Amino acid sequence: SVKIYADCKDASLYVAQRIADLITKKGSKGEKTILGLATGSSPKQVYQELVRLHKNEGLSFKNVITFNLDEYYPMQPIEEQSYVSFMNKNLFDHIDILPQNIHIPDGSIALENIAAYCRQYEQNIANCGGLDFQLLGIGRTGHIGFNEPGALLKSITRLVTLNDLTREDASADFGGKEKVPVQAITMGIKTITQAREIVLLAWSSRKAGIVKQALEGNITADVPATYLQHLPNVEYVLDTEAASLLT
Ligand code: F6R
């Protein structure tokens, strides 16, 4: 389904509340909540609201386990542009999640160990019983996670090469496109689509073209977000501008 909001703030409040309700519902049954999380500009206000719900309304993350979608490669976790730093700054430093319950692909792993590391990342998700909820943004290439054009429906966590446009879009964060890593570790399309609930966020007219392709175009590896189209458990949460080209 598609939900369109006049602005991304209200949309983000809705998504944060949905996540909070899931944590509360599972918690009342004594169950942990397994969240798949995204970085980038799209989820920032969702995280801001989750922090507020924690600080002001008693929402606890003690029974929450998180798996982030992706990380640049190579990338030291302590670097400012790492997704580890992003998540700490925007969410984890401000809530009561247990450090051992946080999982973010490690961009500092040696190249020869990556395949085994990725298998283990998948295994860790499976050992938790799979993802209850996956939060997604969408890149202008149509990527979800860092599954760029060409990614297969059966893909799982692995090392990938970033598209030129993706690196260009990240260039401001790195002070130049040439400084953006060429590779990344990302969950696969299969990993993502196995989540029991999926919410994809897109804000602003910058995303209008790719949102139209993702929702209304043919299902194709050329636009990996199209793989979500026929899943029953996907909600697209858009602002008016991102939805402006939809028919
Ligand atoms: C981030 C991720 C990416 C972003 C996408 C959109 O973890 O997996 O797919 O969601 O590149 O980025 P923003 O939200 O910055 O436009």
C-alpha cells in the first residue's frame, strides 16, 4: 500500500509510531523485536521520534535487536562517514538498546574473510527468527540497501560495487566523490524481502522519478526496488513531492 503525507515530518511520526507499537506488542508477549534499519537522510526523523518516544514516553529498546542494511567497504567503524557512526549519532547513543543487540556490517573486515562474514550475518538474522520489520530508503539508481541495478532476487548479504550515481549522491558526506568508497557490504534482496513487514520511505522531488519507476514500472533487476511491488507486506510512505509523478 501507499501512504502519502503532506510533509516528511508527519510521515516519520507515523512510521516511528508503527515501530514503537510493534516493540510494545511483541514485548507484551515476552518476545524480542528484530528490526532491520537503514541509514541516510530518509530515516533521520523516524529515529529522532523514536528517541523522543524513549526519552518522554518510556519506550524501551531493551528487547530490541537490530540489523543494519549496509556499510561502505572499506570503512573503519570509528570514521565519521561510517554507518556505525551514523547509527550511534542518530539513534543508538540516545536509547537503551544493549550494545550486543546491535548488528551493522563491518566495513573493516579483511577481504579474504568477507564471504564467511556475510554468511554469518545472514545466520545471525536467521538465529533471531528473521526480521520482524525492515525500514528502507531508496536510492536514485533504484537501489534498496546497496542492491544496485543488476541485483538478483535471490541475493543475500555480500560485497557489492556502488553505482556512479550513488557515489555522487554520497560525495557531500565525504568531501568529494573520489573519496567515496567504491564498494559496500549489503543485505541482499532476498534478505530484505523475507522481512515480515517492510516500509520504504521517500521524500522530496529528487526521488519522484525513481519512486514512479519503483512503484509503476515493470519488475526488473534494472530497478531493484521493483522487486517489492507484489509483496503483500510492503508499505511505501511518501511525501507529496516524492509521490508527485505517480498516476
Ligand atoms: C542506507 C541505504 C540506502 C539509502 C538510499 C537513500 O542504509 O541502504 O539504500 O536508503 O541510498 O538514501 P537517502 O535516504 O540519503 O536519500
